[in-house]
Amino acid sequence: MSESLDSVILFLKKIVPREAKNAQKNLKRFDGALDIMGLERYMKEGGRVTLYGPDPAAVAKEWRDVAERYQSVFDRE
């Protein structure tokens, strides 16, 4: 009985928080993908998107990073 109780305690202390953290990360990624899809739809409908920033290279890198996150969402399906 003690072993099963220890297993439950271990599960509650280690596994549940880790899984909750993974779920939170996945939800953040999904929210980001939804934002990107909304932007994509806006652009397809003819909306103009202007990038602002002091460093054009940094802005381009940020957009590449966003595109990679967007693609990774679909790669996991």
C-alpha cells in the first residue's frame, strides 16, 4: 500500500506539474498561431501590413521566427 501511495504522490508532485507546463506551452503556441492566421487572412483580404522598427534586420528575424512557429504548429498535426 505504501508503494502505491508513494507512486501517487510522485505523480502529483512531478508528472502533473510537468504536463500542465507542457499544456500551457502548447496553448501559447496555439494562441500565437491563431494570431498569425488572423493576420494572414487580413492580408489575403487585401489588408496592408506595415512593419515598423528601428532595425529592419531585427524585424525580418522576428517575422521569420513567427513564420517558423506558425509552420511548426501545422507540422505537428
